[in-house]
Amino acid sequence: MLSRAAPLTLTENPDILSTVAHLRGNRPALVIGFAAETEHVIAHAKEKLASKGCDWILANDVSPETGVFGGDRNTVHLVTASGVESWPPQSKEQVAQKLVARIAAALEKGK
């Protein structure tokens, strides 16, 4: 005998990135979003940068052929209002170190 499951009701989560980026008075000096995309990586990152109101988007291609998930290397694109900086393939640890250095430099000079 088959039983019918009750319908699943979904609730949209609040957009934390957009909320933080649009804070008045308490907005962090630098708001960074992350975009894991499977196609049109840079175009989608530019759209997110504009729609979310953040300062930077760090985007990467997570399509299956990239091997990012479960792999140790990554290729990312730093998307800002002034342009796109595509970083060469490197270890995830190197990406993190480079990002931290960029954040520190940006905060030091006021973005």
C-alpha cells in the first residue's frame, strides 16, 4: 500500500548578503559575496554584484568538469565595480591567502 506524503512547504531564506550590503550606519567597510556558478561565471557574478549591492564577488566555476568539488585547486574571478581580475589556477589555500591579502590591502587604503 502506498501512502501519500504531505506536501512540502518551502520558505525563502532572507538574503543575508544583500541585507548586510544595504545596512545604513553599521555597514562593514568591505562586503564580499561568493558565487559558485556552473555557467556564465563572470556574467552571473557581475549580476550578483549589482543586485546584492556588495563591494566584491569572488566567483568560481563549480561545473563537474572543473573538479573543484573534492579537488584541491581552484580558479576564481574577483569581480568589483572597477572590473574583473581572473586569478590563475592555484590551490584553495593559495586562493584564501591571496584573498586575505587583497582584503587587507583594500581595507588599508579604504577599499
